[in-house]
Amino acid sequence: MNKKAILCVDDEAIILMSIKQELKNHFKTRFLYETALNAEEALEIVNDLTYEGVTLILVISDWLMPGMKGDEFLRKIRNINPDIKTMMITGHAAKDALEAVEKENLADRILIKPWRNSQLISAVEEIIPQV
């Protein structure tokens, strides 16, 4: 059976670990959970997962990160594989940036920080219901 993974990307380690823990607590061993502190590291993980034959089903990314912002990163993910579901979590994105993300369909869901555990889990279940 092909393993499935969720990749979480945020430059704040505490938020990254919180997202990962919330997902693991709910979905248990249903998925592999990968984390990256920036978009460049995340793209390396995407390549590694592909090489290992792991199917990346969801990328959860912050918007405001050093180097590459979340919208540019999600654009790259869409170019790599448009079937990968994406979610943006942000507390800093300007209204026009969020509108651009929606217009370009870069994120299947946008969550505003701070989120409640139930919001994150609900959003993930809606994005990847039958996986």
C-alpha cells in the first residue's frame, strides 16, 4: 500500500509542532507527517517523498516566511503536482495577497491564526475526505 503524507511548513517551530501534533492526535498513523521551517526545505522534502514513493496528499503552509512567501511556495507545489491539496495558515497576509491566493486557486482552504483545533481538523477532513 502506498504511504500518504502531509507536509506542514511554518518558520515558527512552535506553530509547526502544534499543527503536526493536532494532526497526529486526530489522524493517528493514517498519514506520515513531515515538517519544514521554510519553503526551500519543504521543496527538498517534496522531492525526497517522491523519490521514496510516498504520495504527498496535503501541504499546509504559512504565508509569511523568510525567503519565499507561502503564495509563491504553493504556486510551486501546484506546478509540481496540481493534485496535491493545499492549505494556507496565516495571521499576517494582507487582504490583496489572500485575494490573489483565492483567485489563482493556490489554496484549497485558508485558515486564519490563531485557529481552533476543531477548525484545522475540520478543514483537513474536508480537503482530503476519502483519502
